[in-house]
Amino acid sequence: MPAPKQQDVTVEQLNQLVWNFMEERDWHDMRSDKSRNLAISISLEASELLEHYQWSDKPVGGTEAVGEELADVLIYAIQFAQCNNIDIVDHIQRKFEKAAKKYPASDFKGVSGEQKRENWQKRKLAHKKTGL
């Protein structure tokens, strides 16, 4: 099954979009503790996203409201990466490499829901014990 389609925009284009928005307003160096502030902002926006699901499996406000909160999380995450000179694509790739070792596809692909959960728990516990 293919991933849901997004616009044909690269990560670098998003990076530049965020950078240019900040640059046009001279917002890059607003505070010396901006890494801390951006980390807090990511958490706050993620909490606002979660709030749409409080007491309901369907999001309050619908897809538009949820999309706005998710956009806020991603914008702050991109700003955090810029502020700390983090190549987020490189880190995502490395994270997936680690996750592939920790959670091999053979333990999950074509396996029932209950068996997937058991396999996940087994792998999670093994990782904590061995650091794999």
C-alpha cells in the first residue's frame, strides 16, 4: 500500500520556507535560549494536537484543526533543527536503521494484531535489557 500523498515538496523546500518566514521578520535571534524555547514549543503544540482527541476517538474540530496543530509541531521541529544545525533527514534515516534492527519486519509483516503486540513487547523488553 502506498503512503498517503503529500504535496511534491522536498524537506529542503520546507526548511527554506520556514527559514525565509523567520528571516523576513528578523526572528532568528530573538532570544539566546531559543533551543529551550523551541523544545518547549514543540511539546506545547503536540499537547494541543492531543487535546483534539481528549474524550473522543474522532478529533474535535476535524482534519483542518488537527492539521494546523500538526503544522505547528513540524514548523517548530524544523526551527529546532535549524537552530541546532541538525540534519533532520540524516537523523530520521539513522533512527529507522536502528528501529529496523530493534523491530525486524519479519516479526510484524503478515502477523495478527495480538501477535504483533506480543512481538513488540518482547522486542521492547529485549532492547531495554541489552540496548539493541
